[in-house]
Amino acid sequence: MHFDPTDEQRRWRDLAREFAEGEIRPRAAELDREQKFPYDIVERMTDLGLMGLTVPEQYGGSGGDFVGYNLALEEICRADTSVGITMEAHVSLGCAPLVAFGTEEQKRRYLGEEIRGGRKLWAFGLTEENAGTDAGGTETTAELVDGQWVVNGSKKWITNGGTEITGGVTAIAKTGTRENGKPELTAIIVPQDTPGFTRGPGYEKLGWRASDQRQLYFEDVTVPEGNTLGERGKGFRQFLSTLDAGRVAVGALSVGLAQACLDEALVRARERRQFGRSISEFQAIQFKLADMAMEVELARNMVLKAAWLKDEGRPFGREASMAKVFASEAAKRAADGAVQIWGGEGFMEGSAVARYWRQVKINEIGEGTSEINRQIIARSLLTDETATEAKGKMVAQ
Ligand SMILES: Cc1cc2nc3c(=O)[nH]c(=O)nc-3n(C[C@H](O)[C@H](O)[C@H](O)COP(=O)(O)OP(=O)(O)OC[C@H]3O[C@@H](n4cnc5c(N)ncnc54)[C@H](O)[C@@H]3O)c2cc1C
């Protein structure tokens, strides 16, 4: 066993770090304040190959592995998680299902011609007003009429759903009812310019303010049957597997943010003097720093182990849930500790740690809440099922 990244993984990490430190970090506070989507940054990340990192080269991507992607994502998120979630949602939720389940024609068309490894962003639409954790409650419908899907309904909070460079969304729709009375769910590719497909305004958010989330509306949206992602009725399996991998990436996003909190805490601990000495000399502060460092290290190892299992083609769902829960909660503790070490300054608008404290909460919610991930972990332990099987049964109940 060894813990060294390969040369290629190291290259992705270093490239992302250099870009993030040079071009994202200096603008992170402004991006948060102005709540504007950073088109120029995304374009540069596309040029660098980061937005198509795990997309195979024959479809216009960079052909990188999952460990390399998570290392790069951590670095982007260490500078800013708004930019990080734009990358994560595009790579893990937008491109990955097309790569994993798309037909050859769909991959060539949507990844190659339209996305070109990130030239356009692709979104993944699962959540609805009445279908959050319980995706089985999907109310958006798609009916097959003369070889065309007619989609009706709406989606909520869809990341990258309404930017000027969004190519479209892969939407989960109810296409029938199974013999056991459960819904048949199918993933349908809906290009952005399809008539009847419209988007709501962006949301006012606690964090991720420079990223794009939209309500999406489908009113008699008609697309060819050939826009079925893979096969009809496979939507359920497809989104479970997509979210397994997405959870690892949200873990990496959390590690990047936790590392940023530790970085800022160290700066303040060294600089701030009270009682005639640096506050870093007080054991209470030292223990906080030590706890943060241990948790960052552990969270990073959990994320990379889950990512490595995926690259090896081995089951990784349980480890993905564990990494996501631990890393997101460690990041929350790190943000809290960083604000505490900054004292009143950390409570001021404009301070980096105040921003981190606002941003960190969503990591425990998006792509499966901590509650649902704990249930997946426990159920897979108790029943000896893989985590994906356990989740499948839970959601189908
Ligand atoms: C900024 C942002 C970006 C997002 N991006 C996307 C996106 O790109 N695509 C997309 O499809 N979705 C997206 N989402 C939606 C996100 O995945 C959901 O918010 C998440 O799945 C939780 O659903 P919910 O918010 O409806 O919570 P609910 O399902 O209403 O849950 C509320 C609470 O109840 C708990 N709960 C629910 N069921 C159970 C249970 N069986 N046992 C125990 N506890 C339970 C939950 O853990 C949670 O604490 C985004 C959300 C946000 C806020």
C-alpha cells in the first residue's frame, strides 16, 4: 500500500492549485458579494481541461481518473466552493451520467459537440417541490407520443440549470407505473433551447452565491425518444449510481473548504496577540488547530480511498457515504473553529471565515443529506448489501 498520487494525479492537483490560488482566491470575496456567475473563470477552467476532467478524450474530455478529479476539486474548493460546485455539478452530475449510461451517439453529440468537455455546462435534474430525499415521489411526467417524449412538470434548485452556457439538463421523469405499483423513472436529455423548457430566476442563498441554481419548468416539452438516457425505466439506478460518485466529490469539496478554514485559523493564530503574546501559545487554541488538522487529514484520506475504489472498479457506495458525511461535518466543525479563533473579526461581513461558515452548511444537505447517508451506511452494515442496493431498497419503499 502507498499513499502517493501518480504523476498524472499530481499534475491535476498542482494545476488546479496554481489556478485556484492565482485566479480564484483573489476574487472569492467579490464573487460571493456580487453573486455573479464567473463565466471567465469557468472558461479558463475549461481551457485547462478541468471541466471535462473525467470525460474520455474521444468525447472531448481530459481522460483523467476519479482520484485526480477529486484532488483537483479539493484545490478549487480551497479557494472557493461557489466555483467548486459549478465544476462538481458539471463533471459529476452533468457529464458522468452521459459517460456512464449514454449511447455512443448521445456521448458524441452531447459530450463531444455540445459540452466539449465543459464548453457548455450540463445539469442534472432530480429534485422537485415534493421529491427531495424521496425521489420516488417524482411528479414530472414524460409520455411517449408518436416516438417523442412529451415532458411536463418542474424541477427545483438545479445547479448550472440556467447559465448562458448551459447545454441542457438530464431530467428524471415518471414514465409509467410498475407492476408493484412503484413509479417507473426514466432519465431524459432535454437540450436548453427546446420549446416549452423555461427557467426561473436564481435564488438568494446562504452560500455558493456565485453558482447557478434554478427552478426548471417543462410545459409539453417534446424531445425524440432517442433522448432517453440509456434505456427507459433505468432512471432510478442511474441516479443512485450518479449520486454515489457525486458524494465522493462533495466530500472533496468539503475537504477543500475545511483546509481553507485551517489555513485561515493558522494565519490568525500566528498574528493575533493578546496578554502580550501570540494566541497560538495558548493550549486552547493549539488544541483547536490540532483537532482541525486531524479531521482534515482523515476526511481527505476517506475521500481519496472512496475515489480509489471507484477507479479500481470496486464497490464504493458505503465509503462514498462515509466520506461525504464525515468530510461535510468535519468542514462544519472547521468553519466553526476558524471563526472562534478569529474572534469578533470572524463575525464581520467580508471576513473569509465568515464566508466559509455560511458556505459550509449546504455540504450536509446536497447530494444526499447526512441523515440519509447514515441510513445507507447502517443498512449496508446490517444487511451486508452494497450501499447502492441498500439505498435502492430504502428509496423504493
Ligand atoms: C444549493 C443547492 C443545489 C442543489 N443542486 C441540485 C442539483 O443540481 N440537482 C438536483 O437534482 N438537486 C439539487 N439540489 C437538491 C438537493 O439534492 C436536496 O436539497 C437534497 O436532496 C435534500 O432534499 P430536500 O432539500 O427536499 O430535503 P427533504 O427531503 O425535505 O429533507 C428534510 C429533512 O428530512 C430528513 N429526511 C428526509 N427523509 C428522511 C428519512 N427517510 N429518514 C430520516 N430523515 C429524513 C432529511 O435528511 C432532512 O434533514 C440542490 C439543493 C441546493 C440547496
